Amino acid sequence: MTEALLAALFVFVLASFIGFEVINKIPPTLHTPLMSGSNAISGIAVLGAIVAAGARDTSVSVILGLIAVVLATINVVGGFLVTDRMLQMFKKKEIKA
């Protein structure tokens, strides 16, 4: 393993652990506003993944970039769906007479 790959792997594992711990501690009432913010961050991740996929340095980087684009896009779409569903819960229902 090269030193750069080892450092990148360390950052990935550390970010995954910290992200899991932070998300676990959020109360449900704050989920919708935070989901909107995380959707914006995931949009930035989509752009970064597109840049990584288009670099064409090696076929491995293109494949990993494509996987990153797909996963980040799923995250953005899922986040918007969850936010929309939660906001629908607060709308008043029409009463048919």
C-alpha cells in the first residue's frame, strides 16, 4: 500500500465513524432541517464524484467515480423523498363533507 492510499483509507474510516456517531445522536425533531442541509452537501459530493469519474487516469478511478456518482445521487434523491414525506405529515388534511 502506498502512503497516500493508507492516509485516504484512514480518513475514510474516521469520517465514517464520526458521521455515524453524529447522526445517531440527532433527535427526530431536528431530522428534517438537517436532511435539507445534508442534501446540499450530497449535491457537492455528486459534483466531486463526476470530476473523479471524468479524470480518466485509470479505469479503477473511473469505476470508483461512477460508483460514487450513483451512490451520491441515490443519497440526494432519498433525502429529498424523506424530507418531502416528513413535511407532508405536517400539512392539514382536507375534510370532505
